[in-house]
Amino acid sequence: MHTVLLVDDDVAVLEFLEKMLPWDEYGFRVAGVCTNGLEALDVCRMEGPPDLIVTDIGMPAMDGVTLIKEVKAISDRPRFVILSCHDDFRYAQKAVQLGVQDYMLKETMELEALTELLADVKAKIDADERLQNEMRTLHSRASRSKSMLKEQWLRDWLVSPISDNAAWLCQLRGFGLQSMLPSFIPVIGRLHEVNAAWKRYENEDTVKFIVENIAEELLGQESQVIFISVSSREFCLLFNCKKELKNSPYEQARTLARLVQQKLEQIAKLRYSMLIGELEVESAGMRKQLLHMLQATERFFYLREPQFVTMEEANKLTFNDEEPLAFYYDYAERINRAIVEASIDVPEAVEPFIQFVSIRKFEPQGVKRFVFKLVLDTMMKLKDTRHYTNEKVQRELEQIGNIGELRVWLIGFVREAVGLMEEIAKQSKKVEIVDAQKYVRQNLDRKISLEEVAAHLHLNPSYFSRLFKKETGQNFIEYVTRSKMEKARELLNGSDRTMELVAQQLGYENKSYFVKLFKEHYGMLPSKYV
């Protein structure tokens, strides 16, 4: 709703304007009434100018024309309607010279005429707003277009085999770099919590747009630095400088980069780790350094909090070349047990895996492959694909930026799986069947007999056998075998375990019998499945 300020030294006129005109019908709200121009000017300074000011011309303390001049010096926002007498014509002419187009003589001031004037002013304000919105949209599109051009140019330049220093500098000038000093210092900013940022702002393009706007506004007066988006999670700052002993360009670049880091967190709640490079003169050297820096930021995955890192410090961050899937059984089993035995604390079950990969420093993609396999195996066991499809899991894992985010995501998944397990349990009419299935899942590493489970449930073996068949549609031994074969496939998949070892881990003393059961269940030998 638009705001309006009424100004007149005649109280009767003010009451008539405030109470008789249908302000609400035309989208206006009377924000204040004043009896002279000075009082109205104070309101504008303290509360901000309204959308419309209706003012008399001749008033004590400050006349209407002076009020219009003073308010226009503060803001171009308000439109003005002047109320004048015949004797004020000379003042009215001055108001027109100030750009005021709407006026009315008090001698002819009637409700119908004022309502028509109000409708006309409302139409003009709406037209102005539409034009401003269109201009903002065009400006935003132009800004985004320039941003996309810079991003595409940087990508192309990083992979180009040609190093033309003059062309490189010319392109930077075209993107707004005003100074042309002999050297550059690069800084790469990498988003710390990718998943959280994309959830907060709905998509990655919005994050890029917000980051660039904050950085550009902050760096607007800095003629020696240029901002370029690299991707949805990284940006580059190039500081143009010259080597000096008195004023270290490295410290200047570091100070400004830290300011960008702080402002992004303060304004947008986006936390970035920053990697500052070394002084470089030639474009070929800068290309090589930037490529190395972008690779180095991948190592920020194991940083618990955003940091400001030098290249010397980044080079000390290394990854372990081992494949995390080689340890799949050890850690997946703990997490699976938390799902089966809902009484186990979920964070407590997940933490050993997080600590393990944090200490070993596996490559992030390898860790995500481990989690991807864990999720798919779990969903297969639960026979549920509604909540986690392959594409959804891959997308969400790709969005995870650090080990802390992975921990939160994995805890959330395990908790959902526990809930699904409880739903499945509720679907059975007999609690004895649920307890029997849970007992089997907890003891797949040894031989399980019908008599043993019946005794555990305090049931007659014959009764338990008939009950299990009736409730599940399969006999108990078939269920045990199927559960063990599913576990065998999980143990064999992507591992170097021998068939002998897998057979032992599932309680089969005879390897040949295990192989026979596996082939009957899956139609292939275990050796073909590895």
C-alpha cells in the first residue's frame, strides 16, 4: 500500500482530506498530517519520504515550494500534489518548474474532483513503479549476462593452450578492471556448506547471483580487483598490484579477501573458505596457478570450519589413495545394525565411520561412493524406493561440501531408514514374526535353526513354523537362506573377499554348499558376482 503525507496550515482542510477521500480504495494509507512545511520535512527525514505528498503552498515556517525542494534533495521517490489559492499562482508556477504536475485550486476543491485527481495520481505512481521494475529487470539481466560471460571466458581461458598476455589484460579491462599494474594475486573462495546454501536459497544460480552482488557492491570502489564466478560453489578474485617493499600487496589482497569472506557470512549466511595464491606476472603462470588452486580447494572437504588458507598450507593437505569401499563391511555393518536395532543411538552408530574417513582422509568422491552404496543396499533391504532414488541420492551427495555436512546427511538418512523399518514391522499382524525376522538379521554370521528361534520366542517349533509360513508366505528356512544370500551379495560386491571368507562370515562351514545356494538364488556363481 502506498503512503501519503498531508500538509496544510488549515486544520479544516486537513480533516477534510484525511477523512473524506477514499484513500484505501486507491491503495493509499495516510501516514501523517502536518500543519507546515518544516514539520513535514522533519517527518520525511525521520521516517523516510512517503509515496505522495499533498501540500498547501502558503504556510508559516516553511512554504510548500521550499518543502518540495528540500524533499527532492532527500529522495526522488515522492510525487506531489499542490493545493493553491488564486493568490498563490506565482508560487504554483515555481512548483511546476520543480516538476510538480498535479495541482488543484482550493476554491474549486470538491470531493469528486479530488477523487479523480487521486485516481490519476495512483495511475502515474503505478506506471512509475512498472518502469522502475522493468529497469531493474533489465539491469539484473545485463548484470547476469556479464557474469555469465566472465564465467565462460575464465573456463575457456583455463583450458586454452595459447597464452597471450596482451589479450588476457585486454579482456580483464573489458570486464571492468580499471588499473593495469604489472602483477596479479589470485584468491579462490570455496563454499563450505553447499547443501545448506542451496536449500536456503532454493537453487545454485540464486546463490551465485547473491554472492556476486554482495562482492561487487563491496568491491565497487576498488579499481584494482575483479570478481569472477568459477562455478556454483567457487569464485575467483584477481588483485592487480605491483611489488612494493613498503606496502605489501599480498597483505592488501589478504585484507580485502577476508572482508569479502566476512561480508558473505554476515549478509547472506554463506560461509566460504579462502585460498590465496602467489604474486604472478604472466598470464601463463596465472593459468597454471589458478588450475592448481582449484584442485587444492577440493582438499577443503575435511575442514570442520571455513578457513583462510595459503598455498603453502593447502599443499600440506593431501588425500589417501586407498578405496573406502575396501572397508565397507566393517562400517556398513554398524550402521545397518542401528537400522535393525532401533534402540541404538543413530549419531553414535554413524560417528565411527565419520571419524574413520576423517583420519584416513580418503578422496571425497570415494567417500561418497561408499555412502551411495550403503544407501542403495539399505533401500533394497527395506524394499523401498519411494524416498531415495538413485538420481536423488547422487544429486544430494554431490551437493555435500564438507565432512560435517556428510555426517548430518547420513544421520538423517539412517533415521529415516529406522522409521521405515518400524513401519514395516507394524505391517505384520504378529509381533512374534517381527521378532523372529529381527533375530535372524542380527545373527546372520552363524547357523540359525527353526528350533533355536522358536525357543527364543518361547513357542512350539511346529506352531512357529506354521505361523511364519502363514504370515510371510514362505517357510522359515527359505527366509533365512534369502537373508544370508542378500548379505553375501553385499559382502562380495566391490570387495576382495574370498568365497571361503564370505561363507565363514555367514555361518557356512561348507564352501561348496554356500556356492550351491548362491547359484540357486541368483543364477550365477559367487565368483562371477565379485
